[in-house]
Amino acid sequence: MSARAVELAREWIGTPYVHQGSAQGAGADCLGLVRGVWRGLYGTEPETAPPYTADWGETGGGEPLLTAALRNLVAVAPDVPETPGEVLLFRMRDGAVAKHLGIRAGVGSEASFVHAYDRHGVVESPLSAPWRARIAARFRWPEP
């Protein structure tokens, strides 16, 4: 499942950024990418995503992305070794809502993740120390 998730995520690379989009090649945001990989793995989405803002610095209002991830994915404890294919949830600022997602592609010295963000679209980025410091939670895909 994990290797397939990485393969599917990499197929989205080059898709332009479109807030609330989830169409490979046409436009996606970070949640749209994860939704698209989910569809590739399972055929349909587990639930309809509610409207949301693009503001990574948003505060208050609960943790809707974290709550949805806990409903649909399998949480990974911080001490469990990293594996490709994990869904990573990022908190971009202290005190902000966790609002960015990516899919871990490489581990160890080749650590990377596939994600989508404004002015870049879907890309594979190194999972550098600044990105690692922002990881709020890790998840694995559920068994079909």
C-alpha cells in the first residue's frame, strides 16, 4: 500500500496549485493531492471535504484536518520508524491549526515528501530539518 501511495503521489507532480482542487494535471492543493491518492488506492473518497481557507497561519477553530485524518487514516506514534507512503500533517506556525499535508516519498538520507503549495503546485521536496520540525502527526493508509 505504501509503495503504491508514493507512486500515485509522484504521478501528480507538475499539477498546478488550485485551492480546494483535486484533479490530477488540472489543479490541486495539499488536501486535494491526498484525496487523489486516496481515490487511486481505494476508488472513492471516505468523506466529502468541507470548505476551508488556504491560510497556513490560521488559529483557533479546532483542528478539522487532524480530526478528519484520525477518522480515516491510521495514526503513527512518534517513535515508530519512518516509512515511505506516510501521510504527514504539518503545523506551519506555533499556535496555528495544522493545515498542510504531504506524502513521505523517501526516508533516511533521501528523505523527501510530495505536497502541493501556492505558486509551486505539486512537487517533491527534501524533508529538511525545518519541514521535519513542523510535522504535527504521521499517518499510514488503512488496509482496504
